[in-house]
Amino acid sequence: MGTLLDVRSLTTHFVTSAGVVRAVEGVAWDVNAGETVALVGESGCGKSVSALSIMRLVQGPAGRIVDGTILFKGRDLLKLTEEEMRRVRGREIAMIFQEPMTSLNPVLTIGRQLTEGLEIHLGMTPAAARTRAAELLAMVGISDPARRLPQYPHQFSGGMRQRMMIAMALACDPALILADEPTTALDVTIQAQILELMKDLSRRLGVAMLIITHNLGVVARYADRVNVMYAGRIIERGTAREIYGNPRHPYTLGLLGSVPRLDEPRRERLAPIEGQPPDLTRLPPGCAFAPRCGYRVERCLVEVPPLRPLGDGGHVTACWEADRVGSASRGAAELRQATSATRRAVK
């Protein structure tokens, strides 16, 4: 698979009265054709701003992309004119936003919102676009699509509105879909249906996806590769198997440790990551995670760790104490295996 999207040294800032918010700072990652990549981290770490930067939807004058390269099919999106970028949005790169009720236009019918992109990007006639819109609604599991086209967003449930957002994203056969927390407002059952639908459509249509989420269960099931973000930076990257099986950054280890597990004995409480995320207008001089980290050493407080490779598998981490973290994660994995074996023996 060739590289479809290659983000290099992306830096996006917001100028506020409190100072410059360094929302995204030197981020680099890529997506291959047909691949599903996850961008994970807690709220405020820069995930959504990264996606908006790719689409060049960061709102000025406060927000601006100050550095970096975004190569999509070999073209630098940051060098395109606004008119050229409008032809990319929706046609080649589509985005599914967090909350469908605020993303859909409440005063336009669903049919009009689906056909507009088809008419603009693909040059379809209104009649052909309407036929295609009905096909798209049927594809995402909405029954009686012809009757639904004249209706408005408020006449649909949250799950159906999210399905419509997926239909709009797929309308012009894009090569890449950016899915920003696509199931945040949905209950657990509908979340599973939407995610299975997205994965199935991605597989059948060959569309690459970037899933932005803080739900590690979603990542484990659907992502091929994972980028872990903290305080505007990528702090660990690897395949889903590597990240879950052998996390090498304390933040990643903390994220995994705070998730309830059904294969372990019941505990009184989860193990949260202590402390608060840093203020992005006043980042500490060393590693941004150091104040919350149980593995920190003196070097962590004064020197920012770069991303460095761990073996030959593409697993990289930004931690001076990655070997210690790896030993701890392997020990925890061995303990889980031993506990599971003991429980099976007792049964």
C-alpha cells in the first residue's frame, strides 16, 4: 500500500488573550491507502485540531497553521489556493464531525445536503444526484430512502443522523475519510452498529480512514495503526498490536491501565492517571507528561524526548525511560496471563 496522506512537522497555534495556545506542535504521521489509522488521547490534546488543519478549516485570525507539510497524493495541501482546496474537500477528503445535529444544516432537507456535493464535485444533474442520494442512504442502512430525502435533520434519531453524515462523506467516493469522534453522542449499541458499518464500507470501497477518538476499545477493534497524542505532540506510534501488547510510554500505559477489563479480577477502583493535562500556553520545559509521570527522572524535567524507534517494526516512542516502561508493561501482561491461567485451573 502506498502512502496516501503524509503529515510532517504540523504546527497549529491559536493566539488568545491568555497567550499562544500550542494546540499542535510538530506532529508527524501518515495514512496508507485503504488503511485505518487511529489518533487517540484525552480531550484537548490536539486530535481534532490536527484533522481541521488537514482540511484547512482552522478558523483565523486566532487560529493559524504556522509550519509543516501535509502531502496528500503527493500534493502539499498547505500550498493549494482556497479554490483548489474546495475541490479537495468532500471530493477527495471527507470529514465526519463529532456531533451530527450541529454538523447538518437544520433548514435544508437531507436530500439537498446529500445532492449538493454530488452536483458540485461530480457535475451530476439534480435528478441523477437525487437517485445517487437515495442509493447512499440505502447503503448506510436507512430504510425507505426516497421518502426520507425531503425530510429535515430533526426528524431523525441521533444514530440515523450519524448514518447520514457517513453517507455524505462517501457521496463523492473520497480516498480518505477523517472521522472525528464519530460515535460520541450515541449509545453503546448504536456506536457498535455505526463503527461496524464504517469498517465494512471502508473494506468494500477501499477508503482509508483516520479515526479520532479517546475510546481505546474502538481503537483495539478497528485500527491498523495507532498514534497516541499528548499536549499537542505524538508521544507513541505503532501497530495496534504493539501499542496494546507492549506500550512504551507512561501515558499510553496509564491510558490502558485506566480501562475496565473483563478478563481480570474485580478491583475496588480503576487506576487513573493522576494530575491534570498541562496548560498549552505554558508548557513545561521538558517532557509535558513529566509532572504526572511515575517514571520521570531529572532529564525528563529539562529535555524534551524525541520520537525514537524501538526495533524494526515502526514502533516509536518519545520517552527517556522507555525500557523501564516496557519492563513494567511486560510484567503486567505476564501477571494477567498467570491470573487468567489460575482462574481457568480453579474452574
